[in-house]
Amino acid sequence: MKPVWIVDDDQSIRWVLEKALARVAIAAQSFSSASEVLEALEEGTPSVLVTDIRMPGQDGLSLLKQIKGTHPNLPVIVMTAFTDLNSTVAAFQKGAFDYLPKPFDVNAAVALIQRATQTAVSDARPSAERNAVSSDAEGIMMQSSSPAMQEVFRAIGRLASSSVTVLITGESGTGKELIAKALHTHSNRAGGPFIALNAAAIPKDLLEAELFGHERGAFTGATQQRRGRFEEARNGTLFLDEIGDMPFELQTRLLRVLAEGSFYRVGGSQAIHADVRIVAATHQPLEQRVAQGRFREDLFHRLNVIRLRLPPLRERKEDIPALVQLFMQSSARNLGVPVRRLSPQALQVMTHFDYPGNIRQLENFCQWLTVMSSSQLIEAKDLPLEVLNPEQGAMSSPLGEFRNESAEPETGSFVRHEAATMPTTQNTSTQPQLSWLSLLSSEANARLARNEPAIMATFTRDFERVLLETALHYSRGRRMEAAQRLGIGRNTLTRKCSELGLNEEGGE
């Protein structure tokens, strides 16, 4: 078998990979630059090429592109310590076999190289690079050293040339819409529009017309023809956020569009072709809603072609220091003030917090610190009470008064049962928490013994009712404040109040 070629300007990386491959009887040859590899290719080819991206002289991506032009079937594995989405997607677009982020597990690297040697790689058609200007939020979201996020980046790269339907799942505030935009930006539909529609934020009676448009006179107030989101997204991507909240009768119409590729405007008689890629997202477990009869099983399977799960921030805490730095810089720039810095102790406390509101909550904390800090250096004692003492802070922190209410609210909800613990703060809430969880367990056992049906749905409804009533009572009926304290969007709170039959005062 031909040897594996390793290209990296770091001698230690070359040495480690050579020794690891030797242990599994794979010959390896090392190079310190792209120019050396190109010279060697004039006399022979390897079984697999493993190359770094950032190297002096010609970088790994341009080397990959050049090699794919002359040796399209040569498997190329790209490795880099700069784990951002753009480099990941660029590697796949240029024909990389796979992507290996540094630091890597040696055994995993060897397994990947072995798989590459056994797999025939088809001709890859390089795509033109797209110089899209990303917003601060997109730039922040698309950089991660987390293994879970790296899997998401890989998936986006592999889906770049496909128009397959994608379902994005994840808790509120994890950045589902940003991932949907990335899927669009790095797809072959990037030249078309990206249209987003939140199924939970639009009243049920208007949602059908929003999706499919309407003809003049179709209903009272329809004074002229209007195109729906499906038509607006033609040749592009339609992002259906909070798809789990879509009314059941509309799910049937959406299923028909996905199955037949065409639709009718409300009040219309002419079929309209739907040349649209669908990306859907939800924070809810759709399998559970299917079991409850609240979501069509056939629509679920139509949407669940490729599923991307976004990890909550507590599962990617290695990204928090970089996110804090970027959010602090962004907040300072937006407010026109000098950038605040966190002391090592303050950053440690911020990193240990669990963030039930995920990335959005971390961004809010950084905005609050930028506004409220009187010093350029932020110490641990200057952090919001919600971070220093999660249990007490949930009731008395003033952070909600400074949250960015102009931003579009998230329509999902998130309930956190565990008590967050901090290394610098003693957790005094363990006993009360264990008490109510014990009561919950006892009640669940009793209902199971009675063979009571739909226990999960009943408990969920009761739990949401208690939370909403308590939050509304605490905020004296101010829904925006109640929603912020609960970590959900105001639209979600309004919708749930309606579903639960709570009056304007929160059922007081």
C-alpha cells in the first residue's frame, strides 16, 4: 500500500502521526510545506494526504484545491486548530474527505486515516468561494472548539451541494436560525433568498396566508393579491422556525407541498410550483408530540430527513471564554464605550454557570456588564446575581431591566430542573429542590399505579401553568418582564396563556 503523506509545519504533529500510523503498520512520509508536497506529486502519489490549513507559504486549502484539480480521487484530510465553520465548509467544498480539528485524539485520527484508505472518493466539483459578510452573531456562533459543534459544522459542509430537507433541534437560545442561515449561505441556493417564518409568532388564522399567500377577495380584508413565504423563497431557502407549534390542519397543507412540490394560494385555483429548500427547527421533542397526536407522523418523517442537534451552552463550556470576549467587544462597540475585561476569577465563574437561556443569556450578561460596570476590569463580585447565586438571582436580579427588548424574542421555552452550582458559592437550595422533586416522583408513581394515560402531557401542562401564573403574579401582570424572567419569548408566553386558559392577569 502507498504511504500516507502528512503535511504540517509543526514537527511535533508530524512525529506523533508518524509513530501512531507505524503502530498499525501504515507507512507515512512527512512534509513541512505545500511546495514540498507538490514537488513529490510529480513522481508519485500517496494513499491519503493529511494536511494542515495554516502553514507558511501556500496554505492547506489552496493545496487541497490544486491537488483536487490534478488528482481528484486522492483522499485529503484537512486538520487545523482554527475550528470555525467557514474553514470547515471550505474544506468540504474543495473536496476534502474529512476534517480533523486540533487538538485531536490520536486513535481517532488513525481510525479516520484508515477509513480514508479504504474508501473510494468520487470526483468532487469545487464550488466558488462566497465572500459573505457575517453579522457579529453569526461570526460568534460559527466559531467553536466543541466536538458537538464540530459535528454540526461537518454536516453543513457535507450538505453544501444538496437541497435535502433539514430539521434543526435544540433548546431555546442555541442559535437554530443562525445554523439555518449557514446552511443557506453555504449551499448551491446561496444566490436565492433566505426567508424565515416563525410558526409560533403568527396567529393561527393568519399563518396559512403567510405561508401560501392569498388571492384578492379570498377573505375579508384581502383587497389585493399577496405572495406567501413559499413564493418569496423561490430558488432559495424557507426556514420554518418552531415547526412543532404549527396548527394541525396546516400541517396537512405543508405535507402536501413537500410531497407534490406545489401549492395553491388561499382562494386560488392555479397550482404554483414550490422550488424551495425547507429547513425546519423546533425546541420541542416532535416524537413526543406525534405520540400525543399533536403533530402528523408523516410530516415528521418528511422533515426529519437530516437532523442537526445543536448542543446547549452547558455542553460546550470550552467556548464560553471566547464567546464572552466577542460579546463584550460587540456590546462595547454598539454602545460606544471602551471594552470591559473580566478577571480570571470572574471568567471562571462565568464559565461554570449553566446558562438555561443558552447563548442569548450569555450575550445579555455581557451587555449588562458593559452597561453597569464602573471599572474596565470586572471582578467576580461585579457579576450579576443570577450568575453568583442562581437560586437567589432568579428572584431578585435586576438583569431583566437591561435586557435587549428590541431584539426578536425566542419563541421556544426552556425549563431547568437542576440547581446550578458555583465553585465560589455554596448551594443552599439542595433541600427544597429535593423536596419538590420527591413530591413529583411520588405523584408520578401514584398516577402510574392508577394506569392514568398521558401522564407526561398532564404534568407538562400543570408545570407550565404554575410557572406562568407565578411569574405573572411576581411581575404584577407585566408579560414582557414575566417572559424575560422565565427565559422565553413574549409571544410564547401569550400563546401558552391562551392554551392554558389564563386571563390577562395571569390567572390571579
